[in-house]
Amino acid sequence: MWILWLIAVFCVIYYVIIVMYSGLTTSFSLVWLVLAAVCVMLRLGWDGYLKHKDRVPLWLPVSVLTVCGTGLFVFVIVEVLVFTGVAARDTSRLDYVIVLGARVKEDGISKSLKKRLDKAIDYLEDNPGTILVLSGAKGEDEPVSEAEAMRDYLVFNGVPEEQLILEMRSYSTVENIAYSRVAILEDQEARKSENQRDPVIMEPGTYELVPDKPVKIGVLTSDFHVFRAQQIAKKWGFEDIYGISSDSDPVLFVHFCIRECAAILKDKLVGNM
């Protein structure tokens, strides 16, 4: 059981690294200290059990092992879904791509958000007709809204402003999707109004009704976040949505995976996906 000591040491060191590297001091970052404490307690508990086997009821160590094993199993299954549940699809020539926001700092956008925006720029180079929906409100510790920060970065890098729609009401992934859906519907209505022409009179039988071309919509976010964003989008009425992933920060990758697992379980429990 020496591995528990190693895991505990890793958790403490990793916590220090992510705090110093990115300034992440949110309540969830403390999960690494909690995991370290759990590993220490498990190790001490195991040593106590070995010394007092005859006085410890069997159901106690069995229960502890069952809980730990179940937690590990659930985590593995969720991570498999996150990284293999999104099948590779042709994401070219989408009508709209929702770009999900991320933290904006006093000195500029975060590394995660920059990677998403660079991916969006690359996508527009190959698909110049796509409209980007920039989604994200202004948090209490952010100088501007995430949508505004994304617009400024994209325009600075040559993206036409008329190709951007700003959605500045959302504070979570669920709200990102919900309000972006409203923004897309409003934009479609506006475009229909602009393109209205005087009706052409034709004799019955000289024409055939053609169904409207379905609107193709994608969501662009970090690789670990695509699965949850797609599942939430389906819950909010997107019949088919394409996932576009950007790379995530290699230093924070493990932290994001743990956080995403907790977020998926929470959203599934409360019915968001």
C-alpha cells in the first residue's frame, strides 16, 4: 500500500503547481488536498487494520474497498466517454459554431481561451462562411465579458466583426448553450427578414416545394469539454450538433479531467444532460 503515500505526495505537489502556474485558487482546486488526505487516511487505516485484524469487523474494510473501487470505476468510465464518445465527423461548412468562453484575466485571456480562439481562427480559414457565436458573460473577477474579450482577440487577428455574434448572458455551460440557441434563432429570423423579396406569382403545378436546408451547428471548446457540451446541447433542443475540440493546457490537463468528471456527474444528476 506504499502507493497511497506516492499518490498523496503527488496530489500535494500538483496542487502547488497548478496554483503557482495558473493562479487557480477556486474551491475545486482544493480537491487535490482532499485526495491527499484521503490517501493518508486509507494508508493509516490499512496499517491499523493489519495490526488489529481480530478486532475489526470484516464489513468495514470491504465497504471501504467497495466505495473506493466504485469511485475509480465511475471515473474511468466517464473519462472514456469524454475522450472516445465523440465520434470523428466532418465538421466543415457549418452554418454556426458556438465558441464557449473561458476565464478572462486582468492581463488578458487565459491559455485555455486562447487555444479555443486560435482553433476558431483556423476553422474560419477553411470555412469562411461560418458565423461564430461567442458565448460568455462577465464574471465578478473578470475585467470584461468573455464574449467581448473573444471578439477583441478575433478581430485583432483579422476576423470580420460582422461574422461574430456576441452572447453575454451565460455563466455556465448550460447557459452557454441555452442562450446561444436563442442568439442563433434570432440571427436566422433577422436574415430571413433581410432576404425577403416580393412574391413571384406562378401557376399551380409549375413549381415544387423544396424543404429548407437544415442549419448545421457546431460547438467549439477544449477537448475534455466537448462531450458535456454536446450532451447539454441535445438536451436543449439541438437535434444534431458537431463537436470541434481545441487542445488543452498540458500542465492543467489532469486537473481539468477531474473537474470535468465531477461536472458531468452533477449535470447528469440534475437533468442538464
